[in-house]
Amino acid sequence: MKSPIPVNHILLVLDETDLFADERGMEKLKHFIRWCHALDIEIISVYISVIHEGMDRQILEDAYSCLEEELTKTLSKENASLVIYGGESEREPAYTKLVEDTGANKRRITISLGFGGRSELTEAVKEIVKKVKTGEIEPEEIDEKVIESELLFKSEPDLVIRSGATRLMDFLIWQSVYTEFYFTDMNWAKFRKMDLLRAVRDFKMRERRFGG
């Protein structure tokens, strides 16, 4: 009998209304992080769709401040590092906040405020082109490893959870090529620990296929 597949990295996909239009949304995110840690899930990524063409930059500023304020104390208690990325198409993230060095603890929370996969790949290509121009690498040397070395997000998620919608997103489009997806029509504010357990159980029952 095969052993259950471990879940080390979960990606949660949310809309900005899930967190900022309902006061229960942020509390739910803090609960979600604790639930994941209780299941020994060390890496949690959260993609929040907040970037819209022509949007007021202040909206992004406010969203970042809210996340930083609400999560810093929680993650300090959870002994986890927190990095928040925000921006439209910038090589360096507009915002980065690291909650104390966790040493040997590998718990990491990465939150992206609208910095999607297309932007990440575009920036990676630009960096590779620069290196070709300077002679640092030859065009024929460009392979998957070279591309991956220029991506901001290095970890590949095992499972993506999308609550309240069935739309895909472009975040981690390179890294999630072999990722399993779990969709639930459960509104984020009503998402329960039982729903997370069901998603993880469903994942462990699947037969993952890599390549070919």
C-alpha cells in the first residue's frame, strides 16, 4: 500500500474582497496559517489579486499595511518568516517584510499582492537577456535551470486551494506545472478547518504525475 503523499507547500488563492471587504477574511487567513502548521505544512503561499490597470497605488499601500500589521504578531508566535511582495512588474518587490530569523525552522509565509506569473517570467527573461549581452551566458546555454534561477519564487507548490471560485490564476505559472488544484465553492469567510482537511485528504488520494 502506497504511503500518503506529504503536503509541504500550499498555495492559497484569494481575491482582495476576500480579505479586505469582510473583516472575517483576515482572521480566517490567520486561522488558515495555524491550521497548516498543525498539519506540518511548512510553506504557505498566498496570492491576492489586487492589481488592476489604472488602480490607485494607495490601495496597494493600504493592503500591504493591513497585512503587515495583522500578520506580524501572529507569525512571530508561530515562529514563521513572512515575506510580502507587492508590485506590478518590478524585478525587486515593492515591499519585503521578514519576521525574525527562524533559524532551523523552515516555516515560511509568502504573500503576493498582485505580482503574477507573467510579470515574474517577463522579468526573468529580461535578466537572462542582460546576461547574454554581457557574455555571462551563451544563448545555447539557456535551459530550464537558467530560467528557474531568475524566478523570484523558487518553491513549487504541492497543492493550490481556490475558495469561492473556479478561476485559475497566473501566479507561479512556471512553478505550478505539476501542482494539484482543489476548488471549493465555499466562501472564504466561511472556510473551515474541515475544508482544509478535505483538500489535503483529496490531494493525498491522488496519483501525481510528473512530466511525460
